[in-house]
Amino acid sequence: QAEEELKAAWSQQAGQLQEMGRRERLLQSDVQRAGEQLESFKTRVMQVCSPSAAGSTGRSVTEQEVIEKVRQISDENQQSHEREKSLQKELSSRLAKEKEVSANIEVFKSSLQKLQ
């Protein structure tokens, strides 16, 4: 009976080990798939950010390169917005001056007509 119990315990342990091995293989497969998806995502980001740089060298793109490129685009976007604001201010200022000059011209015309 003790031998039967040992065989049953051994069989149960073997089954558990097989199940653990199966789970480990599944996890390894999931990790590999996630890594491939990350590489694909990084390459797509670089293709969007800098088509000439991505894929042209035949090497995988590093996370740091993606981060730097996104940071660069963000900085350029910020500078563009600041430039747009500056141009809007300048345009508003010029329009105000133009309005003032037009009003002065109208006053001048009116004064000339009165003088005549």
C-alpha cells in the first residue's frame, strides 16, 4: 500500500511538473510575442517620425532613439506654437496700427474738406 501511495504521489508530482513546464513555455512564448510587438511598434513610430531613418539601416530601433525622436518632435511642435503666437501678436499689432492710421487719414480728409 505504501508503494501504491508513493506511485500516486510520484504520478501527481510528475503531472504538476509537466503542467509547470507547459505554463513556462506559454509564458516564454508570450514574452517573445510582446518583444516582437514592441520592436514593430518602435519601428512604426520611427517610420512616422522620421521615414528616412527608420528601417534604412536594417537594424532594430532602440527605445532611446524612439524617445529622442518623439521628444524632438514635441520640442519642434512647441516652438511652432510659440512662433505662431508671436506672429499672431505681431499681426494684431500691425492691424491696430493700420486701423489707427486709417482713422487718422479720415480725420485728415475731414479737416482738408473743412479747410476747402
